[in-house]
Amino acid sequence: MKKAIAFLFALSMMTIAAGCGKTKSDSDSNALKPVDFDSTESTSWQPDPLAPTETESSTEASSETETEASSEAETTNSKPDKPVEIDPLGGGEFTRDEYGAVVFKGDIAGKDDRLLMAAGQALFNSACETNWNYHFGCPYTLDQNTCITNEYGWSYKLITTPGITSLADVKADYCRVFSDRYPVELDEYIEKDGAVYALAPARGGNIFYSASKITAIQSRSEDEIVFTVENYYDGTDLDGSAPYTETDTFSAVISSDGTWRAGKFKLPY
């Protein structure tokens, strides 16, 4: 009898314990819940803070694309700068201005002779062109129907270029390339009644002339460099003789601003 009572008491306690456990599990908010791997409910995840977002990636890509497109457009649409004549040695230490005078960017003290000869060659070429244009042509506009004659009967045409009304105006233009340290002879021009007339003889050049080359520096001072120039001719004017060379002297007069103008000079053709 006692065993039966004890069994019933134990069974009763087990039932009560089971009921209490169920109530606690249902009401405790901190209880672990099983993960349902088959659930279609979305789950929020903490993104990697170092990973680029989609917006940043697309922005960067867009920026790179725009930059590349812009660069390509600039490359395609940009116009090359007007070429500037520089020295043959590639140093870019001097240029020729719009008139033909040579301009150095810095002090020429201590410069290599080859550089100075390259500058001398550029100036010599300008001197040849300028001398020819003023003495055997005319760089100005002429009125062919308005003329005067000198004591030898030579006919001079009226210069109609604005601003050219005196021999001083012509000389000023000529001396943009030639230095006035040496005599400037412009016998092909006559001034009369506030106007200037030009002879413009337009002769032909020496057909046997080939080229001229600055080959050496004879002397050098602070304001002038004297060069040796070799003038080459093909020799066919001497009944089939061999080509020959004539040696001459050319100088560059250096102004205080570093501009070189032609000094001693003889047109080789």
C-alpha cells in the first residue's frame, strides 16, 4: 500500500514539473530558438564596412569613365601650339622673333661654342633674307603707277604701307634684324614730300650659290661675337671647275636685353 502511494506521489510531481517547464519556455524571451533553414523570410546582415558600396563603385566607375572620355576629348580636340623655331642642338635656349632677330632666354656667358654657332647660323639666315628683301625687292606695298626718278633716271615706286612715311621708318624696320652699330645703307629708298619711294630692282640671285655655314668663332666679347662663315658654290660658272668655297666674316651684335642682331655681313649671293 505504501509503495502504491509513493508511486502516485512521484507521478504527480513529474506532471507538475513538466507543466512548469512548458510555461517557462513559452514566456521566456531570452530562450534560444531553432534556426529554420527552409524559411523564406529575409535576414538583415551587417555589411562589411571596408567593402565599397554599390553606389561608390558605380560612382568611381562613372568618374573614371568621364575622366577617360574627357581626356580623350581633350586629346582629340586640342590644337597643337604654333611651332617655335629652336636651336638645332635641341636645348631650346634661343628663338628667332617675328622679325628674325635671335633672342636668348638667359646669359650666354659660359655657353658652348656649338650653341653660339647654331644661334649665329639662325641669325645669318635671317640677315640674308632681310638684306635680300630690302635691297633687291621691297617688303612694303607699292603703287606701281606713282613714281619718281633720281639723277640717273631710275624709277622709284611709292610705298603705300601705313606708317612708312620717312627713311627713318624704313631704317627702323631694317634694324629689327641688323644692328645700327654698322653703317646702314638703304640707297634703294628715297624720301620726298612726306612719302617714301622704293627702287625694288628685283635682280636674280647667284645661281651657283649652294649654302652657307657658320664654322668657327673668331672672337667674342660681351656685346659682339664674330664668326667665320663658309659660302659654298658648285663651280659650274668656272667652265666645269670643281665646287669651291669662299670664307667670309659675320658678326652678331648683342643688345642689353639679350637680342642678337646682324653686324658685319655680306650677302653671299
